[in-house]
Amino acid sequence: MRRPMATEFRSNKPKKIDKIMTEKKTGSTSKGENYEVFARDNPERPLQHIGTVQAENKELAIAHARFVYSERIWVELLIAPTNSFSNCMKPQLQGVVGMA
Amino acid sequence: MNQTSTDQTVLAEMLCLADTKWVLGHWYAKIILNGRTVPDFSSMAGMAQDELGHTRAIMNYLEQSNGLPEHQLEFGRRMDQIHNMQLLDQAPTSWADFVVTVYLAEHALWCMLESYTQGASVAVSNFCRKFAEEGYFHRIYIEGWIAALDEEEKLEAVESLKARLDLARQWFSTPDSEPLLESEVRTLSLAHCGVTFEHSVGQLTSLIGAENVVVDSSRTDTSWDSVRRRPEGSSMPARLWEYVVPTSEAAKMARRPLAVSIEDNIDLFNVKKVKDETAPFFDQ
């Protein structure tokens, strides 16, 4: 599928905002996979879950995580596909002993 | 080689990096509206911010170390004095063309930055190392974009590579002598940088399926200005220059007052140094 992009360097002509907004956009699409993002801001502290990103592939997800969660200087930032996690406990999970 | 001559070569070479990052930052700024999700917008804006921040840091350092007025390098040069990579002169014609071009530009910058990271100049090696680290995320993001191209876009990417690769390769043209290598400001030769860049090109060709591509070398100029790393006498296209440094009346009115003007006509390579004792010292 062709994804047009017009990026001529015009500065004097007014931008056609309507056209830009309705044009098919490029970059990552919303069909991507979910990734969980973890980080630690100190080597001695445990990893914390800080959010999720959605991306078409792992490379895009890494970059999204880096640019979206840049509010602190992390010593470590990790991502993992959401569907790679296994349930240990969750509400209505049958056969699990000790659920609160 | 005397100190002044080395300083001038450092100025010229650092401007090649700074000006290329300057234009690349504007390329990223232009495509922010192509994002489809909030992380997309954030990432593109972040990449633009990184590139323009690196430009600002290099220009600031060069102005301080060469005794130039503040903002001289940004607002006090004509478009034929800009050292940006010729690869970025022509606007992208499609998404695939954009992705291929920024891949080449980012990898070329990374190869060049790497040659300074172990150099004798503490300031230059420190900021080059930092820029290379931050550029890692740009490169991985662009590789993600390439991996997400569909078959039709990959064909466009091959055509783009044919048209643009030679312009990127030309950036690594080796001059008769390399004063910065002799003075150990850089520890890797331009030829070595070129070999590393070819390795990156190899990765790109395998990603888009263009192993046997025949590169168009018709746009490659034979007369080469090794100071600006551009063809002799060439200048940034007027429309790109207007985008990077708007000169319309409205833009001028909105601009903060500056102590310098292009009309000052300062000769960058022949400036009497006045050391400012109050300025921050980069080497510490």
C-alpha cells in the first residue's frame, strides 16, 4: 500500500492543514503490538513498571520507550511484549490457591 | 602543523557535523505530522530535539573556542557558507525515500562521530561520544521503520538508494592529508569511517532487498571542497535555507534580538580570539 508523504521545504506558503490531517499518515500504525516498559533509576533499586507502548516491531518499540519515558535519567530501560507474560494470579483464574 | 591551523580544521570539520545535524533536525521536525500515535509524535519530536540540541552544543562550543560572537554560526552565515551534507539538500519524495535518506545520514554521522570519541581533544571527544550514544535510538527507530515498509515501499526505497547513496559516500572523500588525524583530534581515518559506513549500507541493502543495486553517480561532482565536504562552490538550496533560517518579515519580527547579523560578514576562519574568562570551560 502506497503511503504518500509531501515534505517539500516550503515556508512562505500556508500549510494545507485539512489535507495534511486527512492524508494517509506514515510512521508506525495503530495495528502494532503492545509492549510493557520497565525501568530503574538506581542500580540498587528494583525494576519498576512505568507504562506501555504500542509499535509494529521491537525496534520501533525500543525507540518509543526511549522517547516517551524520558522524564528521568534511567540507568536501565527494558521492554517486553505484553503477550510474553504468563499469568500467575488474576481475578477469576480457576484452581489457584490463595487468591485474595 | 601549528595550533591555529588545527583549530580552523576542527572548526570546519565540526561545522560539517553541526550543519548536517541542523538540517537533519529540520527534516525530522517536518515529518512530525506524519505520526499516527502519541509515541510516534513524541519520538519524532524527540529526534528533532536531539539533532537541534547537538547542533546548538557544537555551535556554542565553536563560538566560545574561536572567539566568535554568540549566534554567529546560526544567524551570521550565508547559505553558501553552510557545511551540511549534500545528501540532505533535496527534500524526500516519499516515505521510503525519507527513511532511506535519514538512515544514510544517521549512519554517516555516527561513523564520523566515532572517529572523534577517543581523540586528544577532551571536549570534542566527550560531546561526540554523547551524540553517538543518543543517535543509537535514532538508528534503531529508523531500522524499525525500514522493517515496517511493505513490498511496494521497498521498491521505492531501492530507487531512493540508487539516487542518494553516492551523495552519502562522497561525504567520506579522503583529502590529501588529514591534519586532525595527525594531531590526534580524531583517531580513525576518513577511509576507516568510509569502510564502517559501507558496512551500514550493506545492512540497509539486505533489509530492503537491494543487494545488486546499481548506484547513480551522475549527481556526484568531481570538484570537491574538502573544507565543507560539499562540491566546490555549492550551497544549500534556497528553499531549504528559508526553512532552516526563515528570512521572511514575519519570521524576523518574531525572532529574538540578536547581537549578530549576516551583514556583519565575519570571516569565520580569520577571527582574532578574545578569551572570555567568565565563559564555561568545556574541557573540565
